[in-house]
Amino acid sequence: MKRKKLNIGIIGIGYLGKYHLEKFINNRQCITKWVVDSNLENIKNDLDISIKKTTNYKEILPDIDAISLVTPTKIHFKIAKFFLENKKHVLIEKPMTETVTQAKELVRIAKKNKVVLQVGHLERFNPVMKRLSNEISSPLFIEVHRLAKFNPRSTDVNVIFDLMIHDIDIVTTLISRKIKNVSAFGKKIITKTTDIANVRLEFYGGAVANLTASRISQKNERKIRIFEKDKYYSVDFMNSTINKYQKNIGRKKELFSSKEFKYNKTDALKDEINNFILSCYGKEIPLVDGNQGKAAVETATLISKLL
């Protein structure tokens, strides 16, 4: 029996929302029914006539099964809560919410109503991250640099919630222990919130992670180094490469042997949206569910209080 296609609403048609709209329209497993934005001029005039437009997100409720929420963070909770309470599946961009309390409430409602709550930590769909998740077992030290050129569209939150939250999610995925201690340093440079920050996370069991994030750099960079017993990995997320350095056994001239793994760049957003749709059908589980999104908000909140 042919299953009914999911009806989708896209809420927020700004810079990132337009990409969400494109991916959903091109996904044959769903039908994009509605787009919602406070400014209808953001929505292309040549949009398929079958896709309806509105400024009122509540208007779309009877017509949709799931939403993609790509609005400013400050209204994530209000909108996500409305749809979860009405038993609709929700894909919500990172950061999940402004506060831990809000994140906990969304997780509770999603569980109660047995609907999908997925959070858009896009780096998890990078093929490099998929390899690391399968290969890394006992990291001792992780060093991360995430640098971005200034973009005024994301300054409603600080650099921790804007950029570093990706790396918080990555590090806490690779290190399964709980965080024991946090130290942080950050400064406001050109906005009213922290623009550059360095954070040290110490975990039970002894592992340590050092994270640096800047949104006022002259270049974009997303790199991570991971050290384990007798080996380490140098990873470039932007270029989809992993260089693995392994300690040589015996009396070889070189202390380390190295091997490079290069991956074809994939469409991470397309993969994320496909994972969401299949999760709504019960065919997969979200790679980043509400609990994981909540955990990232908890750590980002703790760090922000130290700045």
C-alpha cells in the first residue's frame, strides 16, 4: 500500500530558510504545502502556485503533518510548542531554544504526543563526522577551531549559541562522559554579545576539550584535532578530510605513519531533511533528537554564564 506523503510547512524564509524550502520542495517523499514568514516579500513570486503563503503560522495547522522551523531563536519555543502540542513533527534549527527550561518543555511535549523533535546540528551529517563517530573510542584531548566571517544575521545570540554550539554537540558526542568542569573566556568586539570565545571542558575520566569560536574572522575555518592513545586525527570539516597519525611499532625511523582520508562533499542539509522525513514515517530515528539538542543548550548556557 502506498503511504501518504507528508505535508510540510516551512516557517521562516530568511537566508537559511530559503535553503530548507528548496530541499523540501525537491524531496519526493513530502509535499511542501505552506511557507510562513513575517515578511511575504521574502518569498519568491515564482513559487509554485500550489504552495500557500501566510504571515500567521497558526493558519497552516490543519494542512500540515510537520514543520521546519527556521526563525530567529527567540521565537523557536513559542512556535515549536504550538505545533508539538497539536501533534505535529518538528525540525528546529539550532540552537534549539534560548533556555534550558524551554528545551526541556519541548522534549516533554514531543515525548507525550509521540511526535518527532529533531534539532538542526548540521555538522553531524558531514561525512567526516560520520567517520569519526564510528572510529573514535577513547579521546584524551580534543582541540576545535571554528572561525567565521562576520554576518549580521546571527547576532541575536552570542558566539556560543551561534557557532560553538556545533562543536559542543560534536565534542559531547565523541566524549561520552559527563562534563566535570568548565572555564571560559570571551569578548564583545563589534556586537552587543560575545563575538569571540575560548572554552575548556573537563570531563569525568580525564578527557579535556579546548574550543575556540570567532564570528569576526577574516576567513572561514572548521577544524578539529582529536588525540587518543598512540594516535591522533587532524580533521578539516570544510574540505571533508581526515589525516590520521598512528604511532609506529618497533624501531622505525619515523615515529608516526600517516594516512589521509578524503570524502566527497555531500549535501548535509539534504541529508538532514531526509533523515527528518524518514523519522516522521518511522523508518529512521533522528540523528540529533530533542534530548541531544537540549544537552547542547545546557552546556552553551553554562558557558555563557561564565563570560
